[in-house]
Amino acid sequence: MKLGLTLALIACLLASFGSMAGNDRQNDRNQGAKNEQRRLAVNSPDQAVAMVQRQYQGKVLSVQSSGSGYRVKLLNNDGQVFSVSVDAATGRVSRN
């Protein structure tokens, strides 16, 4: 009887340690994602728009995520539509 109870207790302890290890792996992945965001100069579409509006006049028509950052489409006062790229890693803004 004591042996069965001991084995059950050991099994419960092992199961709880196993789930704790899984949580540690998930926490490591979450921390890696947070570190990646901290390394980027631009972390959101709103931040990209703000950077573009500091350099270019016009109404923002759209913002799209691109492979390396964001593309912001603008309409200037003359009625011309143009795009501006924002590099997420460096924060560099360039008109296309």
C-alpha cells in the first residue's frame, strides 16, 4: 500500500516538473519575441505612419507590412499618390 502511494506521489511530482519545463520553454520564446521588438527601430504601423508624417505632407491612404518594415501610401496636396517605405530595423524612411 505504501509503495503504491509513494509511486503515485512521485508520478505527480514528475508531471508537475514536466509542465514547469514546458512553461520555461514558452517563457523563453516570449522573451525572444520581446527582445526582437526592442531591437527594431519601428515596432508598429502607427509608429511607421508617425515617422512618415514627420518627413512628408499628405493624407495617409494605407499602411501595409512588408518583409522588412512598412509601406505607407500617401495622397499629397496636388492629388498625387506616392509610397514611402519604412525599414523596421533601422527606422530609415525613403520615398519610392
